[in-house]
Amino acid sequence: MCENYRRLLREGVTLLRRLNPTPNPAAGLYCPEAADAVDDFLRDGEIHPVQVSGLTTFEMRVGGIAPASLGQIVAAIGRCAHRVICGHRPDNSTHWFVIFNVDGQHHVADAMLMLDPAITRPAGYVQSQNFSRLRMVSGDYQVTLDDPMNLDNDIFGDGPGVQL
């Protein structure tokens, strides 16, 4: 299991580009799916690339999500473990990413911004992204593409999802 985490550190941006072949940080609309691709890789070691084209909506399923400080998040992530995080900015925008632990060192994997996980540490990343609040996912995290015409009141305008 630790091998997936070490592989992400070794291959860095090259692996992130395989997980998200057409990153578009300016669009910023599919970071939940990019975080899901990283989450899936760390769990099973397989590449499940982001599948996005045009206007995209998502159905999101989460075991749970709760506010947490960066200190609480780091403390909750043991060796060879990770958590999906939602960062909230003062302008009410959000961004989804993954914090993971390899041999006691915490790193950030962001398949939208394509930052090298080997040198991207949580404190600097959170500050550079101007996050004022963080929420940590617990349990299952799954994001799937949905029909953009299926509007049923979640934050992505599609499935039952999660209200943030």
C-alpha cells in the first residue's frame, strides 16, 4: 500500500498528468474529479484518468465531511494514508485536493494545478491558495460525471451530493 504513495512522490507531475491528462486550472470546475483520481490511485495504484469535456456536472458521494484545522488534518493522516480536502477561500470559491503522508512527511497532490508533490507541503500550499477554511473528507469519496440537465440542488447542480 505504501508503494502507491512513494510512486506518487517519485513520479510527481508526470503521474498527475496521467491522472488528469488535460488540466485546466482556469476552469476550476472539475477539481473534485481530479482529487478523486488521486484518491483512487492512492487506494488501488491504478490510473483512472479524469474524463471531462465541455460543461461538466458531478455526482459526489462522501462518507462524511467536517471542518478541520490544518493541524487536525495533518494529525489525522498517518503513514501511508491520505485525506481529500476541500479548501474554502474568502471569495466563497472552493478547491479540492489531497494531503498524503509518506514516511512521516506530509505532501499535497493537486491534479489541477500540477504542483510537484515532492516539494509541495500542506502549510505553504494552504497559504498560497488563500484558504480561510478547510474541510476534511472521512470515509468514502467518489465523484462521477453526471448529466448536466439533471439539476437537483447539490453544489454541482446534479446528484444528491454534499452541501458545503
